[in-house]
Amino acid sequence: MAAGLAVTVLAGCAPVQSGPAATGADQQTGQLRVWLFDEVNRGPKEAVVKEAVTEFQNAHQGVTVDVQYIQVQARAERFKAAFSDPKSAPDVAEFGNTDLAGYVAGGGFGELDLSSWADAKDLLPAVLDTGKVDGKVYGVPWYVGVRALYYRTDVFTELGLKPPTKLDDIAPLARQIRAAKPDLLGISAGGKYTYGAMPFVWANGGDIARKDGDKFVAAIDSPESKAGLRQYTELIADDICPPAQCAGNGGDASVEAFRAGKAAMTIGGDFNRKSVDASAAAGKYGIVPLPGKTEGSVAPAFAGGNLLGVMKGSERKSLATEFVKLLGGKQYQRKMFDAMGNMPTFGDVQADVAKANPVVEPFIKTLGAGTKFVPVTANWAKIDAQALLPNLIQEVATGGNGLDAAAKKAADAMNAAFAS
């Protein structure tokens, strides 16, 4: 999940009601406990982390670093227990950026002071914002995940086609491909693929919600949002991506169809690139930014990814913060890119990566064009848990509800969650 992912975009989990009480202790020796997410292919990640641990321990006599890898699916229970019992809690943890607001509301993570950190000046502002709540930094962005448009170069060449340059081109192009090659999906879309659909909403001027004073109010039923939803759900049709085959798909399944050679296009992340290179589409695909409404523009992408933070109840806050700055700093972010393909969150490191790896340029261009994020509120976890956005898309794609009715239903449920 997160989705840079090795873990794709992470869904939020319900916030706990109270976290561990902050302690005045700031011990300079002893064991520093670290939780990181497990991955399907953890070996390269673990090797980089071990290198950072060795460097940190060599620089801090009397300090040991114990790293535990936790399952993403079990994170809600693990963090809930940690927030309520400091003895079971780590000092440092990796977590999804969509979980941040709920974790901060639950008192789990402490504010970070990055003012004296030299690397901080090169953190991309929009990405750093994913580590903030109410303007305060609680997480260092460890990597960022954005999506772009993957397409089959061999199919496009055979049919004499070029990649789309605006959103309005995608459906007609996908329809043309499927008509010429009925064994292929014109584009692999998914009814549960929220972060594949949202760029269509954002590019049309819509949004999930808007801030009204200190509260959020649903905006998914605005005319602009519905224009984007209409444009995305048009792709889930028999002449492009049949609902019976595509309506139940999320991001992983959508990309998997492309990997299997069954789709001419898909919306995939930078974090999917290595797996596509090891698939039936290897050597036969290209990537361009997902286009926006106007010629040559780029649709705003969701800024997914994971953060590193310090637990509020840690008795080794200074050491924990130093470790976050080391593992989350430029040197080790570059190492993590080389090991796992995780997109760095520093502008200068991204530029270096692009020079050495031109294939990542569409993702960097997408980041540079501006990204969007989910509403930064603990109540987002409730909305996410209810699957309000994917349910909306599926209802429309399968004909179970008209767009106006489905959007209003989702907006009403969002507003109930925002007000709770």
C-alpha cells in the first residue's frame, strides 16, 4: 500500500481516544525501538536499514537500535496498543500519511522540530504538508508515491496512436483500442480505485471536501466533482473496461491487468514500476503524466507515501529524532530508491534520481505540477473505513445508482462523519 509502496497508498485506521502521556525523560543511552512496515520483498529495505542502524550505533555509544517489521494489515491494532501502553510502544515508527491526523488526534506522535536539520530545506513543500497537522510537523516524509499513465508502446505503435494529451482523450482512445483489439482492455480502471479516480475529480476543479471554518464539508457532490467522476466512470464500460470485470478492482488489480498483458493502459504508481518491469509488459510500455483538462497540463495526483515519526511517550526523544533524520535524510532516501524504487521527498535528490533513471521523470513532473491530499482530519479514518468513495464509483459504474444520487449519498455520509 502505501502505497510507495512496496506498500501502496495506506488506508486510515480509527484513531484511539488517548495516547501515552508525554514524559519529561530524555535518555541518551539504552535501546531505541523502531517499527517499520514489512514488505513482500523486504530484503533490500532491511539491508539499507541495517546500514543506517550501524552508522547510528557507531555514532552513539551505549545506544542500540532494535528494528521490528510489522504487518501493514495489523497496524491498527499494533498502534492502538502502543498508544495506550508506552511499554509496548516504539520510539520511532513508519506509518502511512493518511493515518497521520488520526494518530495525532489520538496522542500517539509528538511534534518534530526540523529547524536545525540541514536537509529539511530541500523537502518538497507539498510533500512535507502530508506530514503536518494544523501547520505542525509530526512526520518526516520518507518517500512519496504518485501515479501516472502507463501505456503499451507496441499496441500504440501498431495502431498508429499517441499517448493522450488531455483527459478528454482517454475514453475515446481506450474505446478505439478495444474495438481494434477486443482481447485487450482499452484501459484497466477500477471501481474501487479511489486514487486512480481522484485525479479526474481534481483536474475538473472538484474535491473530496472543503474547509469551512474549523470543519470539513463534503464537496464530492459539487458540479465539478461530478464532472470528474463522470469522466472516470465512463471508463468502466463494456467497450473499454467491462463492469463485470473491472468494477470490483482496486489499484492493485488494475495494475495487475496491465502487468499480465491484458490492458493497453492503466494508472499506476512509481512504486509499481519494478513489478511491471518483471511482467509480460516488460520492455513494451511507456509512462506519461496523467493529463489534465487542458492540452499539455497534468492532472493533480494523490500524494501517497509513508512518514517516519517519534512517539509522544518516548523516553529517548532526542535520539529518536536524530534517528528519524538519519533514516529519513537524503543519503538514506537515495539508498532506499536504489534498493526499493521508493521516490525521494527531497527536490535535489529527485533531480539526481531522474538524471540516472529517466523512466521516473513522468512521476517527478507529476509531483512538480502539484499534488492533492485527503482531508487532514481524524474523521477521515471513518470515511475511509466506510469505503464511501469506492462505493460511490462502483454504484455509478454498475448502474446501481445514478451519479447525482450516488454523490449525494456519499456526501451526506461524509458530512455525518465530519460532524461526529
